[in-house]
Amino acid sequence: MLNTPLTEKHIALGAKMAEFAGYNMPIVYSTITEEHFAVRNGVGVFDVSHMGEFIIKGPQAFDLVQKVTSNDVSALSIGEAQYSCLPNLDGGIVDDLLVYRLAEDMCDEGEQAFMLVVNASNMEKDWNWIKQNNTFDAKMSNISERTGLIALQGPKAAAVLQKLTNVAVSDIKYYTFVKGEVAGLPNVIISATGYTGSGGFELYIANENTAELWDKLMEAGKEFDIKPCGLGARDTLRLEMGFCLYGNDIDDTTSPLEAGLGWITKLKKSEDFNGRDWLMAQKTNGLTRKLVAFTVDDRRVPRHGYLICDQDEKEMGVVTSGTQAPSLDKPIGMGYVPLSYSAAGSKIWVQAGKKLIEATVCSLPFYKPQA
């Protein structure tokens, strides 16, 4: 089992540790609910150093990234990021990822540079897939092992971070980033991204400086009651927003159109990309199933893998994600169902043991932050 630069910090803080994507990761420190509300109402900090980071640069770096990703990289200016996915040739998803357009001072004249941030569980698969598609004059480097990543999330994240940097963090708009000094540590990428729906920043930093940055953030956040948060709260937070989790809600057999990710699937972009013809045909022919969100009035929680049935108890899908939503105080879930059951208000039934639980399809997000 691999460690992150912060593993010893988590153990010292009394976190419950478990294997995740090959890494020894903190699942919870206090309770999932306490950590969840720390992020919703204040500020929490997560270790996400297990994520993978690839640098793609060179004269044809743009061409390679545009071919392997579904979103339109031509829309990115320097200092901007976008959510995207890596389609396979059959319309499925190799992985979902973030694409960063880096400053051109990383390259020779006329070149471009990108950072791709991928899921830890798919790191090797993604690298091999992109490498297989690299028929361009593009250089690839895997900087995952030397890059730490801390997610500072919540409405008070900016106030904490501003204490540690001269960068005007309030000027960093959603899905943009800057490089600057944080807590006296150089070359930190400050990215206004995250997977919680409560705002905040992701901080990319050299591995050897990650533990020091963690300590400085925890110290700066004391007056805001900052909480270290584990993967348990990360999951409840992302699910309340309806954000997909790779391996649960999306995988090699699910198309981005079925998963509600048509907004990152730019079928009309100028350059061709993997799976485009397949996805265009699926759009033309129409979907047969769709990933939906649903709420449950029963107290029983719909769990990953539970069957979804129609009113005649006929199996028609499966729960991909489910939890007791702390912000809503009710069970929620997502799963694939036939298109005829996908409209908001539709009734479906979840098989929990011998019991069928009635559920109602709803729109996303489950949790809508108050203005």
C-alpha cells in the first residue's frame, strides 16, 4: 500500500485509515457528518495527493489533448481549467479528469503545455491510453509521484488561504488558477476547483513541501474551526451535488451522454476525438438509459449495487451511488434507468434485501447552496 506525503499526519490526528486506489488514505477523523458540515458551513481540508498529474507539452500537445478528451481544449486560455473525460472508441469513459492550460514559459516558442489530473485508481490505465494515442509531436511526463495535492474547501476557504499568500485569492474565478507563493512555499498552483460544491481551492505543491503546507493551513484555519476531512465526507459532499464518481457512476461501459455529461462532450468541436462517431450515432439514435438522481422517503439507504425495479418488481437498473445525505437528512442515490423512467417525478423502486423501497426521480443537484 502506498503512502501520500501526509499519511503520518493523518495517523497522528487519529484518522481511521483504509486502502483506497492503492493508497493508505484517511476515511474519517471524527464523524462523516461533522466533517461534511465543516465544509458546507465553514472550511475543511482534504489530502488528495493520491491523484495523478500528467504534463503534456510540445508543438502538438494541443492536438493530443484534443484527441483524447471530450471537451474542447481550444476554449482554454492560459490559467484556465476544464472538466472533461477520456472517451474510449466504443463511447465509454476511460476516466474523468481536469485539464489545465499551463503558461507557455514551460515550453519552447510556439508550443503549448497542459496538465491532466486523473483519478488515482486509473493512473496507469490513463497513461497507457494517452501514450497509445500519442502519434503527435507531444512530450508526456508523469509528475504524480513528486506532486502533492491539498483541497481546501468551504465558504471560509478563501479567508484561510488569504492569510498565507499575497495572491488575491478572491480574484481567482471558478475553474481558473494561478501559480504563487503560499505559506512561504514557492510554485504552488492555486486552483479554484474542487469536488464538494461548497467552493474553495485545490493546491498543487512539491511533495517535499506538502506536509509543511498542511500544517500552515491547519494553523491559519484555527480561528475558522478548520477540520481535517476524510474520503467519507468527500463522498457525501460530491453525491449531494450529483457529481459522478468513477467506478461507480461512470466507467468504460457508460457513455458521457448517458451519464448526463453531454455538457463536456463537444461533438461539434473542429478536431476529431476518440469515440466521436459512436457518440454522435448514440445522440442521433437516442438514449435508451440515463443516469438519474432520486430521493427515498424510507429511512433505509440505497447502496451501490442495489437493484432498481419498476412497479411490477421487474429489474431495470442498478444503484451506482447512495448515501444518507447530511444536508438533506434523507437517503439519496443515483442509478441508470430506462429513458421512460428518467423524468423528474417518476417513481422507481430500490431492492433492499427483501424489501422494495419507493423512490422519486429528481433533478440535480440534491443540495442547493443558499445564496
